[in-house]
Amino acid sequence: MNSELKKQLATLSMYERAILMFCLRAYFNSGNYTNQLPLGEMLPDVAAIFDVNPEVNVFAKLTNLQMAAASGPKLPVKVFKSMTYQKDGQQLVTVLNKQADLNALLKVVDN
């Protein structure tokens, strides 16, 4: 599963990888699975795309990122439970999946 995760990570765009790192670091600093990324400040061009069409999935590869579950059978689970855009405040709201092995993900992403 680790090699499959690395393959998926290799296909992420620079922006998707930065968002993943932001979410992981925010989680490990706060313990909160929900993060609010100030997309309008960090990536105003991407925020403008969402402002025009909030249903567009600019971060499809990130949304579909899967890895082994943290406990129980090592079945694949999505890393993000949800990822939505709040037009008011131009924030990307992400919820990490509690079942994903976030410690292992951080180790893979940091290397």
C-alpha cells in the first residue's frame, strides 16, 4: 500500500501537495480534523475559479487520495472525508478521515 500511496502522491500538483501538507500540519498542531485553508489569500487564481463555479473539482486527485486504514484491516480509505469551498471568506474547508493512517502519511510526504 505504501508504494501505491507514493504513486498517488507523485501525481499531485504542487498546489495539491501544499494543501495536503497544510492540512496534515494543522491536524498535528491542533488535533482538529477540520481545517480552513485561506485559499483566497494563498491561491487567489484558484479561489476565483471556485467563486465562478463552486461545484468544480480543481483538486480531484487530492480529493480521491487513498491510503491504508490506521487500524483493523489495511483496506484503502480516502485521506479526506470532505473538501468544500466557502465562497464567503474564500476558504477551502477540509475534513481529514479519522480512519486514515495520518502518521504514516506525514512520514511519506515529509520524505
